[in-house]
Amino acid sequence: MNFDEFTGQVQHRLELPDTGRTVRAIRATLMTLGERIPEGAAEDLAASLPMEIKWYMTGAVQEHGQRFDWQEFVTRVSELEGDLTDPPEAAYHARIIVDLVRSEVPPSDFQQLRDQLPESADDENWGKLFEVVDSGGWGDAQEAQTGGGPQPETATRHDSDTADDGSVDETEE
């Protein structure tokens, strides 16, 4: 996947209006993640990503391996994204971006990321970052949210229920 495909996927999944907001969301999430994990882990995780995306986790980070929890992560992502992004929206953006990263990197590198971030509620509660991943990924999570999948037959109208003029014949129900 190249830079345009990666940003296009993020823009589509987050339903952002333009590439600028999309890149800010990606940069904010991956820079902050790069600040939290050790430099070697950031380099491993970023190695399979497009060069421009990789930069956010590695070259753009001043200090790797900082200790902060999920709440501080969300606050930092929100601040980096800018005035239009509140913390709940920043948390959602981060979850979706991390899920896309998961689909692009080797499983061992993604597991290394998870191993770096305590997921228990008693500790730093990083499990929230992986909620979309743990629900089966973006496609399955979206389908569950929108009620996708097979619908009961009673919920659909058949051609025989529709009159020639396109109106519904209510007498058969």
C-alpha cells in the first residue's frame, strides 16, 4: 500500500472531508504512538508502512518510550489533530488508524506493539486502543454498527407488493 492508498483508506473509514484532516489524524495518532513505545518497536512497526507514514512514528518523534496512559494519549492526539477534534473523536480516529496499521504490518510486529502497552483496566488501560481490532477489524465493526448482514425476509418488500406506479399495495399486509 502506498501513501495515497493509506490516506485514502483512512479518509474513507473516518469519513473525513479532505486529505488535510486525514493526514493530521494519521500524523497525530502515529507520532503520539511513536512517543509512547520504544524506538526499536516504533521502527519495527513502521517498517511495513509507506515511507511518509513511517516518518510519523520514527523521524518526527523527538523522544520515544515516554510513559503515559490511554487518557494522556487521547489528549495528545486531540491536541495534535487541532481545534476541530475533541478527545472522543480523537480516540475513534486512533482506533481506526491502528486497525489499518494492523492490516499492513506483520502479526509479530503488531503483537510487539500490544506487548508494549498494558491493556488491563488497573494499569494504563491501553485495551481501548485495540477495540476495533478486537471486534474483528474495521469492516466487521462497521457492519455491526450499521446492522448490516442478512435481514429477515419480513423486512423486505417483494416486487409483488409494489403496484405498477411504484406505490406499495398495503392490502396484502
